Amino acid sequence: MGLFLTRVIRTALAVASLIASTAPPAQTPKSATEALNFKPADARMRAMLAPVKDLQGLLEGDFAVALADLDGDGQNEIIVKAELSPMQCGRDGACATFVLQQRGKRMVPLLAHQNTFSPLALTHAKYGGYRALAFVDENGRIEIGQRPGSPLYGKPMLYPMDAPKGAAAQR
């Protein structure tokens, strides 16, 4: 009986360990944010981003840029957000946002043309190896979706990166 019980306990611990390693972060994202410092893009930033095909329409208007290390590798990713404009922002105030990572001489999109609300902050929770962006209130707390029928209704307004599979290995 003792050997059987030992095997059952070991199996249960192994299953629990596997579940914990694949589950989303345990922390509650409601206040785990860090402010992002967006600044209007200057001519140098426009020139650096010009080769990124996904940004062509956005670069024609006003946009702001923030830098943040989303994956903990010591290198900042570039967060590009359209300023209020009829071409890049919806009637609800959500504006086109891109997150780019430098890989060698290429800029790779981690988040491509996601409409986000402002202000944006960086969460401490990681999804797929990258910290997510979040729409926050004036106290830095993550907002909850209020529009019935929208995908984020009743949920924290998080914007995780949609990095291509194996992105971390391609550096």
C-alpha cells in the first residue's frame, strides 16, 4: 500500500508541476503596470522606421514612440502608436499600435496594427515570453472592457504580443 501511495503522490505532483508551468501568470494584472513614456516621433525615428512595410500608412501621420524591454533580454522594443487621426484611429478613440523588435538589421513586428486605447502601460505579467501592454486608468490600474459584445467586455484590457512562434530562438 505504501508503494502505491508514493506513486500516486509522485504522479499528482508531476501533473501539478506541468499545469503550473503552462498556466497563465498567477499574478492579478489589475495594478501590475509600469508607465510607458510616449514621445512624438522625430525625423530620426521616422527614418529608422521607414523600411518597416507594416508602418507605411501610420508614418504618414502623427505618431508617438515608447521604448521598453518586453522580453527581459536587455534590449528595448519599440512601441509605435498613432496619434488621434481619422486614418489610424477608430470612432471609439482606439488607435493603431505596433510593437517592433530589432533582430540584426531587421525590425520584426511583435504586435501588428492592434487598436489600443490610451493611456497604455506595460504589465509585469508575461504571455509567450513578452510583457503585455494594458489600457490603464489615471491610477495605473488596468481597465476592464465596458462595451457589451466586444471581445474584451468584462475582461482586463490587455494587449499581449502576437510574436511569431520561435521568435525568441530567432535572435
